[in-house]
Amino acid sequence: MTMRRELVLKALRCEEVERIPWVPFTGVHCAKMLNMDAETYLKSPQNIVKGVKLAAEKYMADGVCAVFDLQIEAEALGCGLKWSKNNPPAVAVHVLETKTLKELPELTKNSGRIADALKTTSMLKCEIGDDVAIFGLICGPFTLALHLAGAKFLTDMIENPEYAKEILVFCAEAAKKMSVWYLEAGADVVALVDPMTSQISPRHFKKYVMETVAPSINVIKERGGLATLFCCGDATKNIELMMKCEPNGIAFDEQVAVAYAKELSEKYNVAIEGNLHLTTTLLFGSPIECVADAKSCMEDGGLRGFVLSPGCDLPFDTPEYNLEAVGKYVVLGEEPIKSSGFLSLDEALSGCDAASEGFDDVKIEPGKIFVEVVTLDSEGCAPCQYMMESLFRVKDRYGDKLTYRETLIKSLGGIKRVSAIGVKNLPSMLINNELVFDNIVPTDEELIKELNKRI
């Protein structure tokens, strides 16, 4: 029987395996398992190691992520963070809004919390690395560029492309350094997590992303590691381009169909990872629904070049029994026992009143604008954060004529509201109850144009 670690590595090499490997992206959910908040958890290598080991054992994981925090590099380069109790931190101060690239500090192994992340990886490698695969997660160059420069970077791509390229070259070098350091610390796989790439067109992906991830992918392979690209949001339009970057694997969320990605996987010999539904299944579903979701993914993924994972890092409050059920099914073939103690998602939604949670219909008054931004959570999801930031950049010019609301699908009321208005992709922005920006973060000019139309 192949060891758990080797199952993951074989799958990412597109070799056939006797069973599909399972890698839960537990993230700050591990903090919940340890009864602590996300900030306390993420600021201590000892806490992270304890939480990851517990999750690996309890959920029967074949692979684990050392640290799931895409703000580590940005913080080390001078960005200010806003910490949360149940999410990774969010970038609150974009350093390039007040400084130039030449003024940024040098990125070293000891910058900010980088030393802690590498220490965590080394400790995990020593304590469980023979049994499970260790993933080192870094912030991809495009998302790091947004962290450093803010939402204005999207405007710069159009109006000041040479400056945008300069930032991306800088971020590509940072990602390359982090890739080497994670491999030296013992990571088997280095994942470039670049969620903001789902927000751009294939034309811009070719122009701005492909050449900036290449240095990291090349150095990882040269040093004997495995490289993956990880993008959340509806990345369907860019999945083939991600594979053309020649990583060992790509990871994506529930907005991308596994069957579609599988066809491309076989064409390019690039493995795929995905894509259990984060909220509608793992957070609010029952064990039976979670296993049904896993079965569907596994049927489409097959025994060659597929790793079962959640679509992104797990919500803090994901019930442990749902993840245990998935682990037992994948590893042992055990079906969950039907129990009246667990509500299905439909049953939970039937007893939910969206209006009581603040997600009621808003009547549009003449001369007024109501903006509704539908997100997973702008505190913990980069595309969601920058969708909100795009609104914050322009809203003050409209004064009291503009009101807004963030509708999160991390609550039953939010899920019910999103279903009622027919939004299918995250993040999305509605203006006066009309879907205007569907899984695409607008530039200032684009948003102002659409707001002015409706006022």
C-alpha cells in the first residue's frame, strides 16, 4: 500500500494511484480546533504545528498546508494588516500608495513572519513529513502586486502598463525567493496561491501572469520539488493558460467544473486539485451531503492526476464532523450513518429568514444608488477584499446618495439571499439590484461609469 505522502506526490506527477489522495486546506480552521482565535494561532509556529497535526490525524489527511496566510509577504514588505478572530489577516495599508518599489525593504528569511512560516514547515517535516505531504503556500505575484499597490493596480495595468510590469517583476522575484526557502525548509510541494488571477481576462493573464509565475515554477522543479498554481473564483476562462504555465498541478474552487478541468489535465499532463463546496456543503451541509460532494468530485477526477481538496482554505467554523466524514470515506470507504441529528442544507435554509439577518430587499429610491457586493468574506478572500476596495475608492463622491451592503455567503441568510437574486459567481457586484460586475473587480473608471448611469 502506497504511503499517504507518496499518494499525493504520485497524483501530482499524474501517475495512477490505488486511491485518490485527500488534502484538506484547513487554514485557520485549525485555530477553531484548538479553541483559539486566528491571530493567536497564526502568530505562533507551535500553535500552527499543533493544529495542523491535529487536523491531519482527525481528518485522515494525505497532505497538509503548513501555513495558509497570503499576507505574510506583503506584511514583510511593509503593508499594514487588519487582524481578525476567525479569518487570516487582510491587507489594510498598501505600501506602494506612499512609497516606491526602491524604498521597500529587502525580503529575507527573517523578514516579518517569514521566519515563523519556515520554522513551522521544518517542524512539520520533522514530526509528520514522512507520513503526509507538506505544502508550502506562497502569495502569487499578481495577488502580491494588489496587496502592495491596492486596487489602483488594476487601473495601472491599462493606463500605466510599464509600471504594472515593474511591480510584477518585483513580486515574481519575491515569489521565487519564497519558493526556494520553503523547499529548503522541507516542503514537498510549493503552491503559488494567486486568487486575483481569476479577476482578469485571458489576454491580461498571458500578458501579466504567465511570465511572472515562470521563475518560481522553474526553480521549484530544478530543485526537485513539485509546483502547483492555486486560484479561487471562477477561473474557468484561465484554466488552460494556468496549465500552459507548466506547473505539476493546478487547484481551483467550486466555480470550475472538475470534468472540464480533467479534460485539460489529460491534454497537458497537469494534475488538478479540487473542489469541495466550502459553504453550501462543508460549512452548512450534513456529513451525507459532504460525502456526496466528495463522490462527485472523485468520479470526475479519477485515479490519475487528481487530488481531492476543498475549493479554498476552510471557513473557521466548518464542523469537524463533516471533514471527518469525508476523510473516512476517502481513506476507508466508510459511508456516513444517516442521522436525524444533522440538518441538510435545504432543511437549514427552510428555517432561515434572510431579512432577519439583514439581507432583505432594498427599495431603490429615485436619485439614489444601492450597491450590493456578494462575497465569500472580504476579510479572508482576496478577490472579495478588492471588490469591496473598488467600491470604497469611489463611494465618497456620491455622499448620501449611495448606500451599500456586503452580502457574505458564510451565513444561511447570505446563501438564501444570493440564491434569491440569482448570483452564481463570487465576488459579484450589483447596482440597484442589477448584476453589473460578475466575478470581475472593476477599475475606478468602470465603476464610476456604471454608478453614474444609474443616478
